[in-house]
Amino acid sequence: MTTVKIRNINLGEGLPKIAVPNVGTNENEILSSAKEIASAKPDLMEWRIDYYTDGIKDTDKLIATAKELRNAVGELPILVTFRTKNEGGVLELSEDNYLNLVQTVIENRLGDAIDIEKTSKEFG
């Protein structure tokens, strides 16, 4: 099995890893939840940005929140996930907006990894 190192964890090695989702809908909820998650010491945190409507509408706000989130969790790896409604998420984006969002996440390093559904037609 191939292993992937994300900050201080190796996925695909040893015991299964524990990821805890952060589904805050605004900056305060996201940061409060992040502190609770970090104190529980999971292997990584999944940041479900599809719940963060204001951040999806405002790239600068998304980037600023990501920086504060990193400060809140320290070295805890952050997996950034946007699920469309078809994938069980809470928001729907056009194909262009979805691709722009993914590009923003990658170019601005808003997390340590990004989760993209294999079935996403945008990346199919």
C-alpha cells in the first residue's frame, strides 16, 4: 500500500487514522469547533467548506479564515473538503465556480490536502 505523509501523520501506515469534521457555518463556529477538535487530538481535521457559505461567496474571507484556522489547530493536518449537493453537501456550485474554488484552495494552501470526489465530472 502506498503511504502519504501529511504534516505529522502517515496515511496508509499503521492503524486507521481518525478524522473529525469541522462543519462550522461562520468564522466563529469554525474557530470554536477547531479548538475543540484539536483538544481531542484526532489524527486530522476535515474542514467542510461547503458549510461556510460566506467564505464560498468571498474568497478573501475564506483565505483569512483558513489562516486563523491554522493558528487555532497548530500542526494538526487539515483536509479541505467541498461536497456538492449531489455528493451530500449543503451547497451547489456551477462547474466553473467549483473549479475556481479548488484552484483557490490549492494556490493559497488553505489546508494540507484537498478531498475531491473521484466521481466529480469536473475531474473525471
